[in-house]
Amino acid sequence: MSNNSIRDITEDSKGNILIGTSHGINILDPKTDKITHYTEKDGLINNTVYGILLDSNNGIWMSTNGGISKLSLEDGTFMNFTISDGLQSNEFNGRSSFKSKDGKLFFGGINGFNVFDPDSVELSLFKPEIIFDKFEVNGVAEKYISSKKLKSTDNNIKVSFFTNDYKNSSSAKYYYNLNGGDSEWEVSNSNTLLFANLSPGNYTLKVKAITQHGVSSEEACVDFTIKRSFWISNLAIFIYVIIIAIIIYLKINKLKKLDQLVNKRIQELRCEMKKNEKLFEKIIALEKNKNNYFVNMSHELRTPLNVLNGLNQLIKGLSKKDTFITPDKLSYYMDVMERNCSRLLSLINNLIDYAKIENNSYTLNKKDENIVYLVEEIVLDMKDYIEGKGIDLIFDTDTEEKEISCDKLEIERCIVNLLGNAVKFTPEGGLIEVLIQDLKDKVKISVKDSGIGIPEEKQSMIFDKFNQVIDDNSKQKNGSGLGLTITKHLIGLHGGEIYVESKVGEGSEFIIILPINNN
Ligand code: ADP
């Protein structure tokens, strides 16, 4: 029900119960128990329904507070009659309606009553036309807004219109629909419509007028658009999407770069670790070699000490027994003791010198020397010793005089060491050559033998005592000194170099290259 205040009840020829209320008329279909109601919104002239009468065609006539309305249930349309159609007044009263036997309808109001034959009521068939009059946007008058695209802030629209039914314009009802027919038609008694705070979008305003006698005008339309504000426009959304995509892309790129940097760093660290591992292994190997060397060296030191100790015991024992020691024997023992003492001294001197060279505290006492003379002197000094071993010795030079700045004693020591080694590793009947060659700003001294030779894999090790594996020759030949190691360092201190060329079974050649001026 549209309202609880009931003013009249009646039944039509189809059995529908018609209930007039203070807010429209209700039609109850007893078969379905469904109620349909009609109010001003649907075309009823006034919502206060006083009396309901039916004509011979099942037309429903109602007296109201605003005139008389006729409702055709078939199509739900209304026809309205007012004082201008000859009614006593627009206001009617309750309990004042009556239908006579000849079908005439009586309605009583505040100024008498009206009686009429419903079948012969004169109707105006004039079809009105809607004409848009004025538009206002945000209170500012606009000539027209049709097809206009308004700013998002221009969203308060006022539309005024009129009909060409000037006579009955006040009794016509206007219907409008802002969304092009999708939503319900709204009714308006006024010919001015105000739409406030419209959201962005496309709008079609449709307006139609229905005269009081139920004649509907054509729909009048006006289209307009309220644009979205830039911040929510398609372009802005597109820009946001692009910006977000760029930010994501940059972030991903940054992450990728970081990842690459981390991977690179990891690789570098791995490489460094590998290098360190190798270095560590090298250092451990070096330490092992040093240990081995010192173990060997201890044996070497012990051997002459044992000899000395043995001889000491022997001489003591002999003197206790009052045994006569012949001068020859004593001299022999003294020789052996002297040799062993000098060997001990040489070993210890080598050790001390090596330590000094390692600590960079070894100093040279350089002077200008004739190197040819210096080497020749050494060769001559050792000539008897070498030839006594059944080895031939040749000295050859392409220059008589070559002055170089050097420490005479240290160069002597190097040549003696090389010659000593040559003798040690050359069998009887062999040949040792000492050759000098003038290279202008350098001089080449070579000590060449026809001895046992050095295997290729050993050649790089012999100059670094601590790097070499246990040296069989060294053991055999009672070596274990630091000869070549010290020699290489001494030549290095002179700014020169030493290297070896050798073939097993054919002999070895040690070559020293010395600059003439090495300051
Ligand atoms: P050592 O005093 O133990 O001989 P060096 O440093 O003088 O020490 O020599 C190192 C090693 O080099 C020797 O043990 C030997 O194996 C090898 N060597 C040196 N000179 C010769 C050479 N002329 N012929 C063959 N091998 C040699």
C-alpha cells in the first residue's frame, strides 16, 4: 500500500479492489494478492484521493485535492481535469461521490458538485512540444549546452524549458530522465530542473510533457558531457601506468645490476680465494723445503763436527797409552781437522750471508776493477787444484781489460763457487772452460764444464735453495751449501743476472752477465 490512511474503497468490473488513500490509489488484484499503486509521480493530479467511481469502460475516475483524474488500467495513463475544465473547484470532499443509474458521475467539493457523463467528456487532443529555454552552468547562463564537453568542475547544471500549450501550461506535468532512458522517468511540476554535483560522464537529458488530458509531447533531448578532471582522465591514467612501469623497470634493472655486481664480486672473491689458496700452498711448500733444508744442513754441520770429535778422541786415546804418534800421522790428522773446520766455517758463513741478503742488510764494497784480470787470477789460483783432479782447464777472453764497478771479494766468491761446482760435477778427464766476452756496456763470464749436466726440470730450481726438492747430487757431492743461491743474489746486487744452459751427460754452462756500471 502506498499509504495507510484509507479514504474510499470500491471494486471494478474485473474484480480488482480499488483503494483511495491520502497518498495515491492502490489496485489490489485478489487473484494474485498483488497491489499496484499510482501517485502524482505516475500522472495522478493529486495524491489525496477522496472518491472513486467507475465508468462503463472500466475507467477509474477519482476526485482529489487538485481536481479529477481518470486512470485507464490497460495502459496506466491518466487524464486530469481542473477548474479550467469547469469543475466547481480543484478541491473535493470525502464521501461525496456517486454514480447514477444512467451512468453519470457525481463528485462533490468545497464549492458545490459536478455531474458529467464520462463517455461524452470533451477532451483536448492538443499535442504539446517541449522547447528548451535557458541553461545555466555553475550559475552562469549558457546559450546552449548540447554536445558540449564541460569541465569536471562545471557540474551544476540548470535547465529551463516551456511548452507551446500556453493555455494549460500550469496543469501539464513534466517528466525527465537524465541518463537517456536507462533510469526511471522523474516527474516535475516545475519547468526548471537543477542537477547538482554531477559526476564526470556522458549525459542525455530527456524531457517530455503530458497535458492534463493525457496527451504526451515528443521527448526533447539535450546531450552533454562532463569531462573527468585531468588527474583521473585517460591520459593521466596512461601517464601513471607509464610512470609506474618505468619505476618498476628501473627497480628491476637496479636489482639486476646489483645482482650482476654481487655475482662479479663473488667471482672476484673466488678468484682471490683460489690465488690465496695457491699462495698458501706455495708458502707451506716453501716452509717444508726450508725445514728439509735445515734438517739437511744440521746433518752437514754434524758430519765435520763428528770428524773433529772423533779425531780428538783418537789423539787423546793415543796420548794416554803413551803411544808414539808419528809427525806424518799428526800432520795428516791436523789436515783433516783443518779441512773440516774450514768446511764448518764456510757453511756457517754461507748461512749468515744468506740471512743478511734476505734481510737486505748485505752491503757491497764496490770499486772499479779490471774484471778480466780478476777472473784470470782466480783461474790461476785454482788451476793446480783442478788439474790435480785430472780435469783440463782453459781460460779465454776476447778483451785484455774491462773495467767494471764491483765488489772484488764477492765476484771472486761467485767464480770460485761456479768453478768449485764444475770440478765437483765433472769426472776425471773432463774439461772446464772459463770464457770472458766484452758486450760493450756489459761483460759476459761463462764457466763451462763437460760434466754430468743438470736435468731441465731442475735448472730453474738450483738457484733457489729453499725451493728445490731434495737434491741427490748435493748429497752425493757433499754440497748442501747455499752456493748458487748466494751467487744469484750477489750477481743481482751488482745489477747483473746469472743463468744456466745444460744437457744431462754433456755438461753445464753457467753464464754471468754483469753491467759495467751498476750504480
Ligand atoms: P751445493 O753446494 O749443494 O752444490 P749449489 O747451490 O752450489 O749447492 O748447487 C746446487 C746444485 O746445483 C748442486 O747440488 C747440483 O745438483 C747442481 N749443480 C751446480 N753446479 C753444477 C754443475 N756444474 N754440474 C752439475 N750440477 C750442478
